[in-house]
Amino acid sequence: MKLVIVACLVVAAVAAPQFGHQFLRHDRPDYRHIAVLRDNRQDNGDGNFSYDFETENGIAVSAVGRPGSKGQSNIQGSYRFVLPDGTPAEVRYVADEFGFRAESPLIPTPHPLPAHAIEQIRNAEEQRRRGVVWN
């Protein structure tokens, strides 16, 4: 969820000049204009679209969308940016009838289950298969 929020903020920050100067903070001492190096957009009007853009500070976003089987847009894309320590960060995602799924080394993953927990789950599944019911 945090990555979705970050992605939205990145897109808003890059697109801010299109919305007007109320979103730009010219009064900040660290303000500087960031040039857009590439901005390609295509919308066929039938649910098929694509866009990609890149800025001089290392932000890049790309996505391809197609109509989905249940009326939704199926989108496949990625975004990347540079972390404060200079490390490049990239997230690839798919959004479709099964939800939003992102892949990146940045996304925390749960620790693997310990062997005894996996064994308990296997035992419970076996008991369920044999019809054992617990109250």
C-alpha cells in the first residue's frame, strides 16, 4: 500500500506543472525545475492506452492498459526513481481483475514459516481430508 501511495506522489510531483503553479513551491530554498525528458501518451479511446515519461532526476513511469474481462482496465507497468542514497529503485506491477500485484526488492516480504509450522499445517490438512472435525 505504501508503494501505491509513493507511486501516486511521484506521478503527481512530475505532473505538477500541468496542474498549475499552486502545486509548485517556488518559495522553498531547495526548489528547482526538473525537466521532462520524455513524455509519450497514447489513448485509442477503446480502453487500450499506454504512457511513459522520464524526468532528468531519474523518475520514470510506464504503463500499458487494456480492457479487462469484467469491465476493468488491466494495467501492466513500472516506475523507478532514485533513493536519497543514490540507489536506483524500481517497482513492476500488474493491476487486473485479481487486484494490484507489485514486484520489487524494495517490498518487504514476510519471514518464511518455520518447519514445525509447515508440518502442523500439513497435519491439519491431512486430518481435514480424512474428515476429522474439531469443536
